[in-house]
Amino acid sequence: MTGTTPAARVTELSTGWLRDHMHEALAIYGAAMGYASSVVAGRYGYAIQHSERAGFRAVGAFVPTREGEVLVGFGYGYLITPGQWWHDQVRAALDRRTAKRWLPGAFEVCELHVHPDSQSRGLGRQLLHALLAGLPYPTALLSTPDADTKAFRLYHADGFVDLARNHHFPGDSRPFAILGARLPLPSPAPRADRP
Ligand SMILES: CC(C)(COP(=O)(O)OP(=O)(O)OC[C@H]1O[C@@H](n2cnc3c(N)ncnc32)[C@H](O)[C@@H]1OP(=O)(O)O)[C@@H](O)C(=O)NCCC(=O)NCCS
């Protein structure tokens, strides 16, 4: 892996900016996840709805081009509450004690994606930490495909622990892991210190 791209800029995004650039962000989501354009198009309405939720926060990574800056990565999340689909799925997937310890007041990392051309340069980690920095919530939760992916490695390396493995969400044949971290996240160790 190379070092962090020096010219890249990671910053908090206003909700309005992300809503105005949601198609751009979702193109990154599609490229990063390898999803068909129909899947990406179907995500737009959900993403706009997510941006209206309590506690919504978004971050973006930009790199300079001749024409100006371009978005190459983004992440967003919000407070989860009973009645939301993901909250209720996760509550059902966890035993009562674990759910009680992790769900109340939790922030869901709903999306975190870096365009494949800009991956493995430290931007994903910067986005994750920027998204969760200074949040007044006890925990952050997320679900991610249960496989040895860059995402899984990043989350495990940076403070997330397994709450459930091999979980199947309705309508998706892939197994997922449900992960949680206590906030604040520990600061990431310098890259050179990691094996
Ligand atoms: C997951 C993702 C956001 C990470 O962003 P990134 O910029 O590629 O990651 P970083 O360069 O910040 O690296 C963070 C960690 O990810 C893992 N990682 C990154 N690139 C990797 C590679 N080529 N091989 C193995 N692990 C890798 C490592 O654990 C790395 O930590 P390290 O540098 O200490 O080894 C990005 O790879 C991505 O968008 N993936 C596809 C979409 C996705 O899965 N999103 C998450 C959905 S839940």
C-alpha cells in the first residue's frame, strides 16, 4: 500500500452539499461495491431519506484535478432509533443483553466508500475517523459483508468488534457481520507501526 495521498482533503460535508451531489456520491458507492447502475439508481431515494434523519453527519474526500476538486470518497451515518428497518433487523439479530448494551443512542455508519482508483491510500481510515470524531454518542454500529475485505480489516483494526457474524438480512443472499465500536474510537496507530 502507498502512503496517504498528500493532496487529498477529508472534510465534513454539509447535508445540503451531499444532497446536491448525491448522484456523484452514489457513483462512488456503485464503483466501490461493484453494483450495477440499477442498484445504484435505486439507492438514491433511500440516501435522500437518510439525510433527513436525526444526527445525520457526512464526510467526503476530495482530490485536486485540473478542473478543480473531485469527490473520491464519502461516508455518512445517523442516530438509529426503533422502527427504522436496520435498527430493528439488528436488534432481532443480537441477544437481548448485547442489544441493550450497544443499540440505545448508537450512531450507524451507513455508508463508507472510496472510489477504487483512490483506495488503499489511507482515505477510508481518515473518512471513518472524521465521521465519528467528537460524536456525543456511546457507540457506533455498522454491518458489512462477512468476508476478508478491506472494509472488514479497517473496522477490526480501528476499534470495531463483532456483535454478530454470518447474519442474513432479508433480500440479500450474502452473509453480513454486525460490528460495534465504543466512542470515541482509539486514534489510529501510525501506519508504519502496523504489521
Ligand atoms: C473499505 C474502504 C472504505 C477503505 O478505504 P481505503 O481508502 O481503501 O482504506 P485505507 O487505505 O484507509 O486503509 C485502511 C485499512 O483498510 C485495509 N486495506 C486497505 N487497502 C487494503 C488492501 N489493498 N489489502 C488489504 N487490506 C487493505 C487495511 O486494513 C488498511 O489498514 P492498514 O493500512 O493499516 O493496513 C474502501 O476500500 C472501499 O470503499 N471498499 C469498497 C466498499 C466497501 O466495502 N465499503 C464499506 C461497506 S460496509
